[in-house]
Amino acid sequence: MSRFINIDTISFTDRNGVEHAVKDIRPIPDYNTRLEIELQKGDEIDEIISRDNLEGKGAEDLAYTLVDHNKIAMAESDFDLSKLVKLKIPKVEENI
């Protein structure tokens, strides 16, 4: 969650006039691509990033980096991995 610490807190007023403190939009960093992998049926983002040949066991909290790095393809597929053939793997250490 440290990626949100430096994001400004802003006020949001709902339709009932109640004000809520929320975080502003987080800028999505640009990553360099480490490699591309072909997706298999049933692959899940947190499982992919925690593979031994990627970030390793316990790295599920870095799943957002895969979504960030593949933001256009993910949005175009309605965030449905089964619609994607390949996934770009970012060089994570550069931006954390």
C-alpha cells in the first residue's frame, strides 16, 4: 500500500451531500518490459507475479504492477485474463 502514501487526499461529496476523504488518482508509472509470457487458461495475476522465475514466493502484493504495465490490454479485455494471449512482465525493482 506504500504506493498510495504520497497521493493527495481529496474530498468527495456524494449525492446526499456527505463529504468523504478519498485518495486522488494514482499516477501509473511506466515500466520497462522484462519479458512477455503466454497466458494459460486459469492463470491469475497474483499467482503469475509470485512465480519463482519472476518475483518469487510472497510477491502477491506486486500484482498491481502487472495490471499497471498491461493497463491498455487489460482495459480492452474488460480485465478478463482469459481474453489475453500474452502478458508483459515489468522490471519491478525500477519503480518501487
